[in-house]
Amino acid sequence: MAKKEDHNRKESGAGSNPTPGNTEVKIRWDSSETRNAYANRFNVIATREEMILCFGLTQALDNSQKEVTVQLSNGIVLSPFAAKRLATVLNNAIRDHESKYGPLKIEALRSTNSNQVPSISEKPPFSEKAGVLFHLIKSLNVEYGFERSFKISEKSLLGNRFLFTMNKHSIRQDPHERILNICRRMDMPEKLFEVFNKNLPSANYVHFGFEEDEKSYIYKAYLEFWTDWENEIKNRPNRSDPFLVHLGFKWDVSEPIRCVLTKYTCYPCLSVGHILERISKVFDRDRYRTPFEIAKGIVSLASARISHDKIFYVEVEEENNPRRSFDMNMYSAKVRLEELYPFLSDMCQHYSIPAEEFHILYDQFKTKLFGHLSGGIDREGKDFLTLYYGVEGH
């Protein structure tokens, strides 16, 4: 355990920024709040904007084990410049250690780009729970889609939201049990787990998601029932019968008893006029005129590039709360988010989001493809709009 005391040392590069004309800055290290955690496993997640150092612990291994679980304990977010300075300092420390105690012999690390995954968070601090979900998905060793989103409501901009998507059948060995194991590791509440387990055999795709809001971290899991209906729509292109396309399972990470089951009903092959008519029932035109007009403008822009049957319109409902909302998948329109800037600007103005705050996020995703538009009334009775974008395969 580190001794709780202050240390004075001079550094010129190890995590400090020397002032012009002064190559050394006096650093006063205050260790009164230090918490030490032993780690025997580590990982590095690298993006253009940040380096995330993940540290964890595993039990002793034996040669018969084909899979190992790492209990993530800490995540440290650094800029690439700070990470490079850290690498230099660490290399010097290892060189000094070897000069005193002899060479350290380890297996050479294989060169791999497997850690080049999307940023866990649009903003620090790094969330341990988000990192756990990343590692659980990567442990499946299958191809998956990764999609980000941001949600705007009154004086609230939530940018740390993401979703993993995978074909259940791409998991070759014990797919159901491995998926259920992820649910257990995410501490899915028992009453949701029972429904998830019952419906998993009928699902074609599985999604896992994460959201950080003003009060808590939210885990999400979805079952998607699509393939049979996709073939049905191809055979009957004018079919408009609604069908259940998703079941959503959502719970508070720190308080799993706060959980909800969400149903997503698809209304296929609706005309643009019928889509807008249904949206107007979610966003009453008198009370929610601005969000309705924003949704209408985005639908009109996308529908100018694709036929109406390529817009997949879904309505969302939950029991015992006022939530009612819609979701529209419009990826096939190939609209970039920067083309939607006038509508995004209207959203910020309507929901009282400072332009500076929004642009920190917008500058990171403006060249990405727009995917989904979701909107409606949330569980607290407030109106909202959400945009999903930039789905990527990994």
C-alpha cells in the first residue's frame, strides 16, 4: 500500500506541460486520496482522440482453460500525447529496473489491431461498466456492429450511448448459454432474465447497449425477431400488418430493481404521409409542434432519396409508465449528419442546449452516416429526440 504523503519532484515531460522558457516544472504530488489496486491483466483501447488503459485481475490459470474472465478494476483515459509520455517514462523505469536486477524475460506481444475499437465514451470519465460490456462482447469472438447515438431533451444532451449488434447464429458454440452468461454478468434483473430466456430461441439478432444519463448508468439488451418477417415482406411488398420486431430489456446498473420491459412494433410499408400521421399522434402538433416539425423535415429529406418501403417505422411502448415513442431506420438514404445540421440546430434551440456543448459532440460525428431517428415522450413525461449514427462492423 502506498504511503500517504506528499512528494515533490521535478519533471519535464511525464504528464506535465512546461511553460515557455522553463524546461522544468515543479510537480507536487498529493497522494492523500490515492487508492491502490493490484492488476495482472491489462488492455489498451486506442482511438484517434484518446488512449484508454484498462486494468484488471484474473485468478491463476491452467492449460485446460479455453476462456478466462478478467475482472475490470480501473480505466484511465489519456490523450495520445500523454500516453506517449507515459510510455517513455515507463520504458525508462523498466530499463533502470533491469540494470539493477537483471533482464525481464517475457513473451513478445503479438502485433494486432484487435484493440482498435470505438471510443467507449464521448467524454471522460471512463465508465467501468461500459468497459465491462466491451470486454464481454469481445469475448464472444464474433463479428458485431457498433452504433452510437445521442439523445436530447430539455436542457439535457446525452452523448455517451452505444449499441452492439450481432447475429445470434454467428456464435458457433452454445450461443444461447453464452448470450445468457453476458446477461448474468451484466446483472440483468431476474424478472427480465426470465422473459429474455423464454424469447431468446425465437430471436435472430441480439443487441446489447449502454447509456449514461444525468443520474445513472443504464444497461440494455434487445431481442430482434426479423428474418421471417423480412422474407414475408419481400413476398408481399404491400403488407402493412404490424408485428413485434424487438423486445427491449433495460435496467439501472447501480439499482437493477429499476427496470423495464419495452415492446417495439413495426409498421411496414407505410407511406410517408401515414408515417407523419402516426408521428403526429406521438408528438401532438399543438403541444409538441417543434419536435414534430424537426422529425417531419428529417423524414422528408431522407424520403427524397429512398422509397417509402425502405423506411422501417417502429412504435415503442412500455407498461405502467407514460412512455410512447417512435423509431425510424433510414440508413439506406445515406444521409450524412452534417446534412441535418439545420434540424440539429433547431433541436438545440428547442431543448435549450448551449451551442458550445453540442459542437463538442457534433464535431466528432458530423461526417458519419445518419441511421435512426427516435422521438416521443419519455418515462417522466418529457419530450425527446434521439439520433443513431455511424454503425460500424468489427
